Amino acid sequence: MEVGLVALLRTAWIAATLPLLIASLPFSWLNPVHKTVLAFAKRGKTMSSSRRFTVPQKFFCHFYVLAVVWTTLLLVTTWMYAYKIVPMYVDPFLYPTFASRFTGGSHIISWRKSPSVPMGYRYSVWRSVFLLLLMEVQVVKRLIETIYVFKYSSTARMHIFGYLTGLFFYTAAPLSLCCNNFLEVYNFSVNGVAEFIVKGKKNAMQDLDFDSLEFISSFLKLGWLQWIGAALFFWGWIHQRRCHEILGSLREHSEQNVYVIPHGDWFKIVSSPHYLAEIVIYAGLVVASGGADLTIWLLFGFVVSNLVFAAAETHRWYLQKFKSYPRNRRAIIPFLY
Ligand SMILES: NC(=O)c1ccc[n+]([C@@H]2O[C@H](COP(=O)([O-])OP(=O)(O)OC[C@H]3O[C@@H](n4cnc5c(N)ncnc54)[C@H](OP(=O)(O)O)[C@@H]3O)[C@@H](O)[C@H]2O)c1
């Protein structure tokens, strides 16, 4: 199941990225592909007046409701699994075998802290928890922003295909961060629920020997790549928050459907700094993952190609709309593109 899930996710990311890459190639004979992909990808200010097969752009908040619920579920179950089954602090006096948990031969507590569980496996599970925690921080922020910061105009729409792509993205992205341990976490959760039903709430709670310090301090045993990745993630996260505040403030003193030139923060150098910041955020996740997971690289490849494509269109729109648009601004990559 796990290998199947990983293969499915990788195939999905490649299938979603390829049309964007092909449509971005600078060959005139690819114009029909470019136009088709653009028709599906356009939203908000870059979308034409046609409302066929579109939904309001404020439906973006559906993505983040889904993302928060799904990421929280994955985070809580993976974190519980990591804490109870493969903690970073091992007890040298307990020696039951790692395999016994798969054969169902012993109770959870009996193989908890077993030193026979390979350290590499423990790291990989705790890394997944770490990545899901970062993802949670991002999707909660985005949910708050779509509700309280952005002032979507009543005319802004997105193609229904773009809407479905967004729902796919926020299902597949958190899953990609923990797909290597998904089967174990799934079995652990199903067993936990079954145990809870059979034993009843009171007895099941008695089995929980919960050490909150250990629950959190296991992260301190992760490697330096995780912390560099987290620093990169928060660098992008902070700038995206600032750029979204700037975008949200543009309509405080003007009409709801009016577009103006944004200024400040990374808007000084690029037209879509919030997209650039999103790329930095996902680059942080790649680094924090250790950089050796192909599924996470493919997820990153989709994010980059999707946002570079959208940013190129946004930049063209700004240049056409405003004669006084700052000429030194690039589309998304400072000083280059
Ligand atoms: N991970 C991914 O693959 C992915 C994909 C898509 C988006 N995202 C993220 O989601 C966030 C939002 O993306 P988006 O495409 O919805 O951004 P957007 O099109 O720039 O719109 C964001 C909000 O700002 C308003 N706005 C934009 N430019 C404006 C201007 N010049 N004047 C006045 N208001 C302006 C929009 O108004 P209207 O309501 O009138 O449009 C909308 O309310 C971004 O940070 C992006 O990185 C991520």
C-alpha cells in the first residue's frame, strides 16, 4: 500500500507539472498549449470577463479548510505514532523486537522505546512530524488570511479546473510529507480506535503514560538540515504574511473591485512576492526533509512551475494595466525573471 501510495503521489505531481512546463517553453508552435493551460490557471485580476465554468475566487478558503482538517489529522496521528512507537529516547532495558508490532504479537506499550527499532526509521518518522508541523503553521496562516486579510472582489473568479486542482493540491501536499510512514501510522490509528472501542474510554486512557516534555523534546534530536529548512521556511512565511497584508490593505481606502500598484517589502523587486515567498516556504520543506525524498522534490517542482507560470501572467497584466509600473520589477525571481 505504501509503495503504491508513493508511486501514485509521484505520478500525480509529474502529471500536474508537465503541462505547466510545456506551456512555459518559449516556442510559438506551443501557443495553443499555453492558451489552454492559461485558460484553466487564470484567476482574479488576470481572468477575462467570461464566467463560464468558474467559481468565486474567495472559494480559496475551501482549500485551507480542507488543508487544516487534513494536515491536523495527519499531524496528530503521526505524532502519536512517533511518540508511542518510535520515540527518539530509547530505553535500553526493553528489548522486544521491532517486527512484533507488525505481527500483532504484543501490546503497544510492550514495544514502546524498544532499542531494536532502527534509528534511521525513528528519524524518518520524527522528520515527517516536523514537516507536518511546518505545514500546519502555513495552512492555518493561509486560512486566517483568506478570511480576515484578503478583501476578495465580487468579480474575481477562478476556473473550476483551478478550483479542483487546489483541492487536489491540499490533499496530496500534506500526504507527500508523510507518505513513507503512512501505512504504519494508519494501522496504529486503526488499532488505537479499535482498542478505545473495546476497552472503553476509562481503560484506554489508563494505558497512556504521557510525558509532555519528551513529546516535544524529541525534535531537538533532529539534524541541522531540519533547522536550516525551518529557518528558510519561516523567512518565506514572514515575507508572505507581510505581502498578503499589503495586498489586503490596498482596498482599505478604495473601491472593492479596484486594482492598484502594490508597494513595500518584496514588492520592491518582484510583481508576485507572495508567490516567491511560497516557493521559499516549500524550499524550506525540501531542505527540512533532508533533500533525499523524490516525492517532496516533485511536490516542490509543481509549486515552482505553477507559481512561476501564474507570476508571468500577473507581471504581463501589471505592465499592460499601469503605464507607470516600476520597470525594475521582475515577475518572480529577483533581478532575473
Ligand atoms: N502552493 C501553490 O501551488 C499555490 C497556488 C496558488 C496560490 N497559492 C498561494 O495563495 C496565495 C494567494 O494567491 P492568489 O493567486 O489568490 O493571489 P492574488 O491573485 O494576488 O490575490 C490575492 C488577493 O489580493 C488581491 N489583489 C491582488 N493584486 C491586487 C492589486 N494589484 N490591487 C488590489 N488587490 C489585489 C486579490 O483581489 P481579487 O479578489 O480582486 O483577485 C485577492 O483578494 C499566494 O500567496 C500564493 O502563493 C499557492
